[in-house]
Amino acid sequence: MNKMEVLETDITQLKVDAIVNAAKNSLLGGGGVDGAIHAAAGPGLLAACKKLNGCATGEAKITPAYQLPAKFVIHTVGPVWRGGQHNEAQLLAACYRHSLQLALENGLRSIAFAAISCGVYGYPIAEACQIAVNEVRSFLASHEAIEEVIFVSFNRPVTQALLECLGKPE
């Protein structure tokens, strides 16, 4: 049975098969969760990311997790919010689909998602969370191999929006 849950915690501390990094196109680290993941994983992650030659918005790539408790890091590049008229919703949905597909292709059973595009990329939180939950639900409906999906929140508004989208009031 597939399980979806929300945790307000540090994604770098989770012992899951993969954590999903909300990365920049270069994949070479940045601020926020991206910087935290790179710092916690150690220099091996940066070296692995350099070999990937970046990542297009909406796509995803996978690396080992190095010094993190997770086994892998899936890097996906969410869209910068530009008012909603530049395919932002489709690109954000693709981040979740491609990340889940990579997990499936690599035999992973548990995955934790950062709140993609909800930080400095400025995506409206309620909309981003609804896209995340809809995409994951849809994917899990036809792929039972992935047993656990954790939506990791970095603050109360994101936690509340995710719980609302999952129909799990606090």
C-alpha cells in the first residue's frame, strides 16, 4: 500500500531511498534546501553533479547521496514563478513525475520531496502543493512499487497547505 505523509523537518536527516532536491539548473548547489543538501552530502555530491552537465527545468537526474542517510539524491529543477502564464504548472508537475519515474527505474521504494519551487522561486504555496499531491497520487495509482512518499516542509504555511491538499487537517 502506498503511503503519503507530511513532515516538517530537515530533509537531509531522513533515512529514505531518495530525497528530492529542489535544484538550480546547474546542479552545482545554491541556497535553501539545495545548499543544505550539498553541505550535508559532502564534496562527493558536487563532483557527481558536475558530471551531469546540468538539468533542464521540469527534468530530474539522480546521484548517490554520499554522506546523507538517504541512498540517493534526485535533483529536479522547478520553475520560477512568473505569473502562471509560462507553463509553470506543467513544468512543476513534470518535476514530480520525472522524479518518481527515476525512483521507479532505480528500484527505490521510499522518496522524500522538498517543496519544489516554494522558496526563492516564488511559486504560490497552495497551488504548488496541490500540483505536488495530484501528481504523486496519480503516479502512485499505477505504480505500487513506490511504497512511501514524504512531502518535507520547511515552514508552517507549506505544512498546512500540504496537509490540506492531502485531506489531513492538523
